[in-house]
Amino acid sequence: MALVILAHPTYDKSFANKTIMEALQNSKLDLEIRDIHALYPDYKIDVQAEQAALLRHQTIVFQYPFYWYSMPAILKQWFDVVLTHQFAYGSEGDKLKGKNFVPSFTVGSSKESYTTLGFQHFRVYEFCKHLEQTAYHTQMNYIDPIYTYGSSLAAGYQEAEIKKEAQQHAAKLIAAIKELEI
Ligand SMILES: Cc1cc2nc3c(=O)[nH]c(=O)nc-3n(C[C@H](O)[C@H](O)[C@H](O)COP(=O)(O)O)c2cc1C
């Protein structure tokens, strides 16, 4: 059983993340899904409830759209308040030790844009260093992020293409969770 922290501030308008979440829900995986924006629309996160959820699982998936080369504010807030001293780090803060940290996100722009000569310049993995170090600092196992390019309807990508990519993304994520849960 894995925990999915879903962080999307406008999930009602989501297409890519919704497609991924629907595939996860239709999979046979036993998942606990926490839609943190729906749970905490005022950003007042229940730290104890979130830490208790973390303790119940060995694999933690973070599902979100890529925002400003990082994550939506609600997820940053979640990290800020849930990963506390002596829980997630510090001399006695080993509660997350050995758990799997799985970033899973949708990227608005194209793959070509995330190249040195592309308009986003850097490769997506270069924007993920903070995730990797967060995992190490909390003694978690960092799993290579799963992400999908060209997921923005606003940028002109078509629903059919986004759907196909998002379904492939979900299949990769489901396979990764299964492998980790063995
Ligand atoms: C506030 C905001 C910031 C965004 N920042 C980025 C970004 O830095 N890079 C990028 O490629 N796309 C960016 N996008 C596009 C989203 O990543 C894209 O629309 C989303 O992943 C699509 O998923 P959804 O259909 O589930 O919303 C941004 C979108 C918004 C609304």
C-alpha cells in the first residue's frame, strides 16, 4: 500500500493530473490518496494527520503539476510544516528512514524546450535537486522522478496527446509502485 500526496490547487480544471489519478484509482493498487488542496484549502495543514499518514506507508508518491520549475505552494507548505525536526530529521528524527520518495509530476512545456538551446534552458532533472536532497536529509530512498512533458492545455497541447502521455505516465508510476512494494 502506498501513499499518494496529490497537490493541485485547481484540480477541478486539471486534465493531465486528473488522467493520472484516474488511472491510479482504476489500478488494483491499494493506495491512500490525500488531496491536500481539498483537505486544506486554507493551507492550514494538520501536521499530526499528515505525519500519521506517512507512518502508515513505505512508499510516498508526490503527484503534482510543475509550477515555476518546482511545485505548487500547497505542497511546499506541506514539506515546510510536516517534515519537522525530530520527526523527519535531527538526532532522533528518523521516522521516514528507508521509505521511498517518489516525485511524479506533469510539465507544461515540451521536451525540446528543456535543453540548453531550448527556451527553458535546463533539463527537468536539474530542477529536481532540492527533491533529491530533501529525500537524503530525511533518510528516504530517492526514486527517479516520473514526469511528462507537453501537458499544458493553455500552451496549446491537444487533449488527445496529453491523455496518451498521461496514461503512459500512470503506467510507469503504477509499475514503479508495484516494484517498490514487493
Ligand atoms: C502557476 C503555474 C506555473 C507553471 N509553471 C510551469 C513551469 O515552470 N514549467 C512548465 O513547463 N509548465 C508550467 N506550468 C504549466 C503546468 O505545469 C501544466 O499546465 C500542468 O502540468 C498541467 O497539468 P494539469 O492539467 O493537471 O493542470 C505552470 C502552470 C501554472 C498554472
